[in-house]
Amino acid sequence: MKIALLTSVAEKVNPNLGSTLQAYALYSILASDKVVKKATAEIINFIPSRSIKGRIRQIAHLCNSFLMNPNMTYPIRLINNLISRRRIENFLQNRRLQKFEEFKTQHLRFTSSIFQNIYEMSNLDLYYDVFIVGSDMIWSPQLCDEELLSVYLLGFVKRAIKIAYGPSIGKEISKWALPIFGKYLRDFHRVSVRDRASANALKKSLGINPMVVLDPTCLLTPEEFMKIESLPKIPPTRPYILVYDLNKSAEIIPQVKKIAKKYNWTLVTFSPTKEAFSFYTYGPSEFIWLCRNADFIISSSYHGTVLAVLFAKPFYAINPSFASYRISDFLYRIGLIDRMIYEPKCLLKLNFNENINWDSVHTALENERSRSYEFLRKALEAVGSCNLF
């Protein structure tokens, strides 16, 4: 059985820790004998052409914002500051990209061809028996345009079997996206989503009742993740509190600094800062090591929260503003919704010595994991019974 996996990760793009780890988890499961025997798997090397245009727009926006700065009294000094800042940013970004490329080369298998749009993918189903799409926010109308959504709904697949494993949509399907979902989902062999909000959106808008499964990262055990972890060249001094945040650091870091001082913890952050140990330039393997060895984790990232749970680390999850339902749904299903907080300023009022009943949590997680594996097994076994191979 030849399996093609379409996810949010490609060979040279999306250096996101959570996205890369969920892609690794699902790929490694499909390429092993865990759910189907004698299968081969590849990740479709899909790099939308708009990603390049997006980088150009970001640079242009940065330059325009700078040039419109009212402090242009000393233009030469400001221009030098901009150049210096950009050099530092480029240096850090290049180190980060290198780490992700090393990880992908070592642990993932991509198609040899790169695809930039739905038309270039039109003949792919001549080479694969089944296409699996998932996980992450790839079905979100907030993040996709019409063409991108059509790709992630496997609109280019005409002959092969289509399966959805755990994509997220959001709390509702936008009106413009309804016809696209309606057109392509009817051809899917099996459909699952990652959270109840996405399931409710499909049921309400299209009458489809998908199974709710775990994010792929939850399907692997701590021991399986430890096999791909790497010790950072310069590890932080223990004990340390790790903060993984992508968009609210200005609110979170000042609070956690006070907590770290109180408990005599080293502060480890994703955001580059002079006041803490930063793992911004680290790859997925080093990130796994950091999570496993942390004494406490604060995360507004979905996958940061998942790793805290997998490694049984005391933690608090902070509402990330965007799509917070993903984290709250996961925590609710494993009995840890009380570890979700909605305002960073609440951190100082919390008890950082409170014990978590990990036996109960991991029992709930194992039950969800079994259901999720069963979905994949049944979907792929049913594909095999179609006499396509």
C-alpha cells in the first residue's frame, strides 16, 4: 500500500516545532507496521507559491513601518539600527532553518517533486493508493484561501482513497468555504477531526458527523519521542521553567520572571531575549529534550501543552487568543481543564506546587489514543478490502 500524507509541513518551509512534530508522528506511524502492514509513506512536498510572496510582503511591511516612524530625526542611525537588527534576525532564522532541515532530512520522507498549486498535483493519484490529510489547522477558513483549502481537501485526488486524520476547522465554516467543503468531503472514505468544535461545525453546516481523534503527537509514547531527542550543545541550568509562546510573550514573560525568581528557576523561553535562555534556534529534537527535562512548563502553544502532558510535567496552558478551543478541548478530554488559564496576569495567583494525578490523566489519554489508532486501522483496512492493490 502506497500512502501519501498531506500536512502543513514541507521540506523547506514551516519551521514550526508543533507542526513538524505532528507531521513526524503521523508519518512514522503510517510508515511503520502500527496500523497497516507493508505500507510505504511519503509526505507531499507542497509549498504554496504564495508563501514566497508572503515573505516579500512581510519585508516590505517592515520597511514601510520603519520609514514612517516619526523618529526619523536621525535617519542614518535608524537605518543602521534596522540593518543591524535584520542581520541578527537573519542569523537566528538561518540557524533555526538549518536545525529543521537536519531534522526533516533525518526523520521524514518527502516526494522528490515540489508542488506549488492544485494543478501541479492533478496526476499524483496515479502513484498512490491512499491519501491522508491532517493534522493541524489546515482546514481553517481563517487561514486558507479557496485554492489552498481545495488542496487540503484533496480536491486534486480523483481516483485514490481519501482519509482525513485530525485536521482542525474552527468553530464554524465561513459561507465562502461551505461549497468547497461540500464539494470535496463527499468523496472522502473516512473523516475525523481533532476537536469537538470542528466536529460540531461539520455536523451543523454539512450534516457530517466525524470522529474526534487525538493530534498525531499524542499517538506516540514518551519513549518513542525520546528516541529522536537531542541534547542541546549548551543546555540550560536546571532547575528551569520553560515558556513556549508564539504571540503573547510581552504579557507572559514579565509574570514568569517573577515566578522563576520566587522558585529559583532558570527562565527558558522561545522568544529571543537577553533576560532568559532562548531556544529559538533549536530544532524539534532539542525541543523534545527541553520539554522532558523541564521542571515546569508554561505554554500558549497546543503542542507545547501536549508534550507537557506526555512527559508528565507540571504545567499551565495559557489561552493563545487564536483558536483556544484546541487546547481547552484536549485538556477537557483528559481531565485537566483546570490547568487552562485565560489571562497571563493570573499566573501570579496560581499554585505552582499543586500535584497532578498523572495516573488518571494518562489512563484517559490512553483510552483516547486507542480510539484514534482504531480509526486509522479501520480506515486503512477498509481501503485494503476495496481490492485496489
